[in-house]
Amino acid sequence: MPGKRSHFEPAYLYGGEIDTHFHASKLSDRGLETEEVLTAAFGSGLRACIDVGLAEDDIEARHKLLDEHSGVYFAHGLYPSNAARDDLRDAMDRLRSSYDRHHVCALGEIGIDRRRDYGTSEQQKRLFAEQIELANELRLPVIVHNRDAERDILDVLASHAPQRESVMHCYSGPAEMVSRFLDFGFSISFGGNVTFKNAPALREALDLVPIDRLLLETDAPFLAPHPRRGRPNYPGLIGYTYKAVAEHRQLSPFELIASVVSNAKRVFELELDPL
């Protein structure tokens, strides 16, 4: 059921930022109205955002809701929670048919989650591998979810590597694994949790990502950045993450914005309206 209606936080943006990962279909669960928060974000200077899917059943509704926003791009994929579905073949067929739609730039969110009981490890690995192969067929990047599953992720990548530069989404793995994912051609994306005071390990991982392989995201409505932690998140709050990462990397916010936008344009082949 949708969550209780929330008054959303005012947007916090420098202007020109991109949010490379949010979930429009989940905003209402945290009491947010999608049209309202996106209008506020774009009106405050957000340049673009990527709405990322978790299954095939809401693709039509997401496009109907969001297609009118020229700055919204889409990724469609089957999250690990789909791995044990009886109708998985039908779901894959419906997923395959969704990629001729407006502004679809990636296949995701896909991957492996070992913290939750989403079927067996083999079922999750099989679904992950099949979707990488579909992305390669479609010449799309993939957006990868990894939850305590570095070994399984790397096992799949060893035989089913993406042919396009792709994304490790909302990085939460060990710092020592960053180089392994970079070697497979991934850019590394960080969410609002990199701003948390109790996340020094994430900032150690951040230090290992070259500036030309770095992306930033909200993962909204989850993981609102400090100082909005614990409140409903939306793309208009991405500026807090840019601010924290710029300070940590000793960059100006505008240098970081220019770099992340350039990286996102390359990875997702975005055709952004000029500023």
C-alpha cells in the first residue's frame, strides 16, 4: 500500500547534476508524489535522472507517467527477487519487448543478493547471466545490484561479461574489490550512504575510483543523504551527495558535476539538452 502522504524536502542542487539511479515506482511507498517531486527537482536545476525498474510489470505505467519529462531516462530489468518466479520465461520475453521505448538507456537493476532469500544462488546467478547476455544482444550497459555477493558476481562476470561499460550501483562492497570491478569495465556509483558519518569504509572505496569512472545516484526513495538521512529521498536531494563527495575528493562541486555528467553521458549514451 502507498505510504502516508509526506511533505518532501526542498530540493538541494547546485544546478546541472544528474541522478543516475532512482525508482519512480517506489516514491509513493514513502509518501511522495512523483510528478510533484520531479517538477521540483527539474525546476531547481536537475539536468537528468534515470528511473530504474525492478520487474517487467510496471514498465508501461512508468513510461506513461514519466515520458513527458525530457530529462528522464529509463532502465528496465528483473531484480534478484524475480529469480525463483514460475513465469520467468514470460517475464524475460516481456522485458525483451520493452527496449524500443522512449529514452531506454540500460538494462537493470539486475544482480545478486545474498542477504535475502531470493531463490537459490544458482537461480540468481542464472537470471543475472541471462540478462547480461540480453544486454549484450541489445548493446546496452547493465546496472548491477550487489549485496554481499562479490564472489558470485565475479563468477558470473568471468563467463558473461558486459560488452558495454556498465555500472556497479550504490557501491557497498569492500574497498579491495573496487579494482576487480574496474578491471571488468565498470564505472562505480555511490548513493547517499557515502555521506553518512558512520560510512568510512565506503569513502575508502570512493578514494579508489578514478574520477572518470565515478557516478552518483540517490537510489530514491531510499538512502537520503546527510543531513536528510532517514527521510524520504528523491532526485532533488542529489546535491547533498555531490557536495560531500566533492569535499572528500577535494574538488569544486562544479568540477565534480561536470565529470559525473560526462561519465553518465558516455556510459548510458545520453543525449542531454544543453544547459
